[in-house]
Amino acid sequence: FFFLKPYLLISYHILMGKREELPVVPVEKIDPRDEGTPDEWIPRHPNLVRLTGRHPFNVEPPLPELMEHGFLTPASLHYVRNHGAVPKCDLDTFTLRVGGLVSTPQTFSMADLFAMPARELPVTLVCAGNRRKEENLVAQTIGFNWGAAGVSTSVWKGVLLRDVLLKCGVKKPSDSANHVCFLGKEAMPKGRYGTSITWHTAMDPACDVLLAYQQNGQPLLPDHGFPLRLIIPGYIGGRMIKWLTEIDVTTNESDNFFHFNDNRVLPEHVTAEIANAEGWWYKPDYIINELNINSAIASPGHLEVVPLTARQSFTVKGYCYTGGGRKVIRVELSIDGGKTWTLTKLTHPEKPTEYGRYWCWCFWEHEVELSSLWTEKEPELLCRGWDAAMNRQPEKIVWNVMGMMNNSYFRVKVHRCVDAETGLPAIKFQHPTLAGPGNFGGWFEEQSLGPMESSNLKAAVPAAPQAAAPKKGENVFTLAEVEKHDKADDCWIVINDKVYDATKFLEDHPGGASSIIITAGTDCSEEFEALHSSKAWKQLEDFYIGVLHKGDGPVPTVQAVAEVQPKPVKVTPTTLHPKRWVKLPLAKKEALSSDTRLFRFALPSAEHELGLPIGQHVFLKGVVADKPVMRAYTPSACGPGYVDFVIKVYFPNQRFPNGGVLTQHIESLEVGDMLEVKGPMGEYIFNVSPSQGPSELNTFTETRHKYNQSYRNLGLIAGGSGITPVLQVANAIVKNASANVKIWILYANQTENDILCKDQLDALESDPRVKLWYTVDRPSEGWAYSSGFINEEMLKEHMPNPGEDAVVFMCGPPPMLKFACIPNLTKIGHANKAIFSF
């Protein structure tokens, strides 16, 4: 079999008895790219594909080279995920502390661990970000560009975690011992890297949780956790703490920053801002532990050309893995883009453990007739794996903000061409992506970014902003001046001829200060462009200090610069910043009802506008009992120097004894007290122009995928305080008297007294383009509108008829939307693509 070398099979079947038969590719030289970084003492294989520049070290092997080594991966070619600098550890002084809910807390030396009974077995490790680059081409995640080789297999030796815990007298779940927490020596700005697993996983002998000190018969390499690391077979690599120094048995799961803020698959609509504001990181259902089923095509290789000569067939080959110790039971291949599928030949190099678990990847292959590909109307190679639980890879990518666990069908495009050497017909194969930030040519990359031959193709991130000519009063620096600021306490960098003082950002940088310090005093444009998303470019502007002078002439003076500047145009200042909280003082508070208030906050000056696009919202933040509390709100009105919010205050009641924490905090504010605001954010922006004519279409933009949708008829449904985004949109649209649009508003409340912003609603109703209707749960005598929950009949009468030019937006309590609005809108004929939630 192509992927399996006989000596590897022999070494495994004799239980690794011959250490010299395990794969070892020694590396002794320091890679020049590591010189000047905190890791310049570590030899590293030069062929590894660097995913995050020079530092920190995050790499995967080239896919062909990974496959060439077969079942077991040499340690020097094993993928690496480091968050910061590699700790320097001494074998003789290194210790492991075990404490918490154990009867005998102990500290173990490495000699103590070597003396305990050892277990040795092959385990496949996979980064949860494997194949993330495909997700980043759908929409940018907060992660970097893993290809399909963030997976490796080695033989690991160490002591079972359960044996160590038993030696310390570990308590049981009946004694509230529910979790086992781990902490490594690796230090980042947010603290040391830590996580936890359940007590049952740690103590189950079938789970094989290992404290490993050898990889492929050799001591661990520094990048792989020397001298001690955690191995949890069947789990994602992010749970396997390296440089392991502390273990604690606890009642609750780990409270480590990285346990909650890393390795999650959040729902598609959740952005990083929403996750932070609404606490999605802390919802237990979204944590990743076990691997999912995944497979990839390794051969034919990327851009491999196969001539149509006497050769009638060729072999398609690849890998497959799954989690939880489940067996991969089949891998299927399609050559026609998924119309039909065939079973491949599957090979499992490992034998199951004594508990029936499979901890390693397997390999598959299938002979394909070249003539079949040549004659197929739309040839495309697809593979998909199945495991023993009948888990199967999905057809399409399911995007998530962390870019984790992408296991969609692996697709290789097939192109008919002419072989350059023979002049004969041939077939060329194209993989979806190439790993890393600066490698292009995959079909998915070309689909998203244009052909690789295109002269303007540079990176898988938005175009970098270019430096303009110096403006009046703007600082101008020579490169020689920048080079003097090359230390941690004085750190300047140049990106695209702009100069930035990064000193204050060093401790907040997610990759650690060292990855910036190594570029201090230099032009790092190429590296920054390759690694950073559009969000990072925006954040960069906070540290801008001037422009770089290019050329041999003298630095232009401010006077000289001023002479060539056009007459300045007055720009209205805006308040909001998507990355920074802005403090606003309370200017006025007005009671609209027993529990509803209008709060007016002053902007930084009388000239300032809020800067909120129509359809977007902001976050309001207060600090209560030393803890930040934040929620999303849409202003009811804003103008030069002010912004208004209509907020229902949730006072304590029988159902909710504590009431609403943030709304009660805002209620307690006195005039002059500060509240913090940040934005804009939201999924939709209504494109409202005062110059729009009656023949022009009304449109809104979906912000994630940047597509526009047009409409003539707009339905707006609101429940309770959900009226504020409805008012924001409707007021903005009707300001243009010539806009050709009809607006239907349906507003639901419990009683008439709960209706908010009645004056604004009355003003809207006076516009002939607006139709307004109410429904309340408990109407008073003589109520002229509907009563009860929103139903099918109500929507038929008071929403636009379904059609290509009709859309409906909703904002209200989730049960109202889920059980009343969406099902009944669908019943009357509105398509899913025409129904939206603010």
C-alpha cells in the first residue's frame, strides 16, 4: 500500500520493540527564520509550512511529504500549534504538581514518572483548525490558514493519567470530583494555557489518557512539549496541554481563559463581538472535545498532470480519521461532483486496543479510469468518510467564527489540458487550497480571489490600505529614524509606508509581544499583510503616528507639505468605534411609563454624529458589582451631539427575583453619569440615500457576505422594545419623500400601555407609504386593533403579499419570532430568503 512502509508495520506489530525502526528525521540546524525570535535555540525542519510568519511557530508539513512518511509521522515533521514562545525546560528540575480533590497531593519529578508503569501506543493528533483555510475563503474567521495537513500520527509513551491520580488518592464524583484541570508552562498575555476534561474521561482505562514523555521512541522535542505533555486519544489537539506542570481535580470545569475562549464551534451567526457581548464562549454546548469524521485527497497532488497515454487508470488516495475511538468504516469517492459515489479500499494500519478503540487515522485508495474523467461532463473528485456511529462528512462548509472542525467534502477540481512535454491530451488536478498565508493556486482561492496568474492577487485578506502623500501637520519619518525604535519599550513598525508605534499594544497582542518585537524598527508590510484580517487593519490605525519618507531627498517640512495640499474639506466627526468603548454622559432621563424610560446621552461634542448605519445596533456596557454587563440596543433617535435610547427597565419580580441587571443599572444613573457604548455591529445595513429617485430600487446589505438585496415592499414586525430597530429603519426610509417603497408595521404588546414611542409611530402613520397595525394580549374595551398573539390571518392582512420585491424583518422575543411569526409567514407564502431578524 502506497502510504505504508513495511518497517513501520513491523515496529508496531511487535509493540514497538525495536526503537530504531520508528521514524526519526533528525534536524540539527537552526532555521534562519527563527533567528532573532525567542525560539532561536530550537532546530526545526525547513520544509514545514509556516502559518503565522516567523513567530509564534505554527506549522504543518506539506501534504505530499506527510503522506510519503505513511502511518507514522517523524516528530520533526509533525504539525505544531504554539501560542507563544517555547518554554525552556530542564529534565532534572522539571516537576508536575497534582492537587485539588485528592487525598495525597504530590509533586512528581520526571524520574518519578519514569519509574511508574508505562504505556505506549500510536495516536493521531489533529488540530481543530485543520482545513480552516477553506472556511477563511467563505468569510474570514479569527484563525489562521491551516491546510489539510494539520494532522500527524506518532507512537507516544508515558504513564497513564489515571495511574498518577490513583497514586494521589483521587476522590470520586460522589465527592464532587467532576473534572480534571491541566495547566502548562507556556505563557501568553492572557495567562498560561490550560483546559480540563471530565473525571470519567481521565479515569476510564479505555480512554488511554497519557502523560507522555516520548514520541517515536525519543524524548519529546521542545515544540511538542518537552519534557511532558498530555495525550488524549480521539480528542482535538487543543486539549492536549504541552509542557504540563499542574493537574488539579476540581468540582467545576477549568476557569482558564483559553479553556473558554478557544476551541469552540459557535453558531454561524455569532461573530466575535457577539460572542463576547452575549457570553457565547461560556455556553457548554459549543465546546469541542472529540474529533469529528474527516477525510482528504492526497493523490493526485495539487496541479499534478496525468497524460492520456497508454496508461488507462490511476489511483486516487487519501486519509481519513474520526474521534472518540470510533472506527472509520468506509470512505466513498465521487468523480462526477457528487452525483454518484463508489466505495474505496480502506486500510487500517493499527489494531484496536484491548478496549476496541481506534486512535489513529486510516488510508483509502481507488482506481479511476482516465477515460471516465475525460468523458465526464463535469468531472470533480470528492471524498467523504463514515465512522461506526454512522457520522458522515457534510457536503458543504458550516462556517463558524473560530474556523474550527471543517469536515465538508474534500473537493479536487479536474481540468482537461494538453501535456506540455508530449503535446498529448492530459488531465490536471487542482486542490482547494494551499496551506499558509502566502500560498495560492487552489481552486477555492481562485474562486474567491481570482486566478493565480492575476497580477493583483496578493493575499487572502482585504486589500491593504496604502499610504497617501503626507498631510498637513502629519509626521514624516525616515527609515533610519524608525530603525532606532527597535526595543520592547519603544517599538515602531512600518506597514505600507505608514509608521506605527506598537509599544502599547505589545501585551495585548494575541500572539504575544515577541512576535511584534522581532519586527521592531523594520518594514514588516509583507508579513503583516500575509497574516492579518480586515479587523486587524482597522485596529492598526489606533497606533498610527506618521508616514515613511521614501527617496534620497530631504524629509519634506510641514510647510512644504502644506503647499501641495488641497483645501481641506470639513468632515463631520463620528462617535462610535467598533473596537473601542466610548464613554458617554447621561444628559436627560424621561419616564415614558411605569417601567420604560427615554435616556438621552451626550456625544463628545455638539458637532459629533453617532456614526451608526441604518439597521445596525450598538452595545451598551455598565459595571455592576465589579463585573461588566452589556447588551445590544438600537437607538430610538440620534442627531448632532446626542443619542436617545428607549429602554424597558426590568425590575425584580416573582419570575425574575433579580430583574434585569443592566437595565436597572441604567435606571440608577444620574445626569452626568457615564455609560460605555461600542459599535456599530449587526448583520444588515439599509442603504438609504436622500438623493434616491422613485425609479431606483431600495436595497439592504448582508454584512457578512457583502451581498445586496432589493425590495419595494418592506414588512416590519416588532414585539415590545423590539420596536426601536423598526423605527430606526422606517424613519430613515421615509425621510426621502421620493423613495418608491411601501412599509407595513405590525407591533405586538401585552397591553396598550406597553406601546412605546407612540408619537414616532403616529408620525410614521401619517405618511401614505406606511401602514401601521397593533395587537395586544389584553385589550381594553373599545380597542380598535387586533388582540392576541400574531397569527396567520393577522399577517395576511397587515404584512406585504409574498413576492420577489417583498421582505420582512422582525425584532422581538425569540418565542414570538419562532412560534408565531416565522411559521405563519411561511404559511402565507413568504420564502425563507425573504424573512430576516434584526
